[in-house]
Amino acid sequence: MASDNKGWRPGRNLLTLILVIILFALILLCIYVPTTIVSNYKAGKVTYFQDIDSVTDLKSVYNEDEIVYYENSSDYKDWVIKLEAYEYKDVQDALFIADNYNKRVETTEKDTAGTETTKVTYEDEFSGDKINFSITISLPEDKADLSEYQTISSSYVIYAGLSTATNWIADHSVYSTTIKFTSNNITSAKTLTGKTITCKASYPAKRTICWPVVKNVDSPDVYLYLYFKDSKGKSHQAVIRYTYKEYMTADTIGAIVNPHD
């Protein structure tokens, strides 16, 4: 005699309905999570010196294709550089939430030839922390003088710029004026002061990755751009990254105020 099989079988019953609902919820979750993460990352994505067009002189020489990027400032050897924050002014927003600010807007425009270009703007831009820098550039030990370099214009040997660029929270800021070093500035290792960047965020900052998960950003990195010409007239361009710990010193006035301290 065949035994009765009383195990569960798919069909019109409560257990089947529950399993279908769970499966449907998992499918939606698998779609929602990566889509939301990508969307929020894109909303907060920036690049260093993306506002370069607002800086007279610097925009005429800046060329992304010729830039050599240095993730670690200690790897850069062409010049001896001292970049320090004279003052860090935290606007002390309790905890900056980028979800409420710096909303990225992309607008596609087409010219008469039909070529499309995408313009990026930001709604509700936030005026955040201010960092006042001083910078000194001098010759490396293996160079006795400036005979191996050409001036860019007048007596200026180096053009420089400062920028912040922090992904997720859309902090894209640039020092509004080209920093210019004369031959005398370099040979005498003169420190240029009063170079202030206004961030688009108050640090520490955060943006939602996918609710309820958030991305926390403790401090801003700063990027130094350098442009100069060698004796043959060939241009050299570099972007050097400096972390908060590198540009902050024992003499820096102020610092980031952490609400959790």
C-alpha cells in the first residue's frame, strides 16, 4: 500500500503565498539597493579642479590629459613644497548631511552641429568650512638655480591652484585666484599666505548610501595643482593630494569640531 505524502506542495495555500511574497520582496530589494547606491554616489561625485574655468590664467594652461597625479605628497620630487593650513574655520553645523544640500543637476545641451555636451550644476550649494593656507615652493637639493626652467609669463616660474574634491558629499571647491611664484619667491623660499578655500560642506559630513546606511566623511583632502615649463619650453602639470593630517599643524588655528567628541 502506497503511503500518503503529506509534505508541502506548491499550490493555492498560505505557505505558497508567503513564499511568493518573500521572493518578490527579495527581487525588489536586489534592484533597489544597487540602484540607490549608484544614484547617491553619482549625486555626490566630484573631481578635483572641476571649477577651474572660474580661475583666470589657470584655466588657460590646465590640461587634464597632461596631469600627473600624486596620491601621496611624499612621492612628488620636482619641487620642495610646504603646504600648511594657517587656519581651519569649522562652521560647526552639528553634522552636515549632504542629502539636504549640493543636489547635482545634469543638463544636456546640443549645439548647431548636433554635438551634445553635459553641464553639471548644483542646487542648494552649502557654504561650509573655510581653510586658510600658506604655501612655500623652493628648489630641490639637486638644483642649484632656475637655469633649467623657463618663465611662464613676466617673472612667474610656477602657476599653482588649490582645490577640494570629496566624493559622496559633493564638496567641490577651488581657490579663486591663480597662485603665482616668481623666480625670487622660489630661490628665497618665500611663503605665500592668505589662500582661502571655502568648502561646500561642514565636516564631519555624511550622505545616505542606501537607507539606513550612511557614508561618513571625517575631513577634506586638498589638491595642489602645479604648472611650470622646463628649459626646452615643455610644460609639466601635476596634482598632489594632501590629507587633513598632512596640512594641519600644531600651529594651525582652529580645527574640525567633531560633535561626537
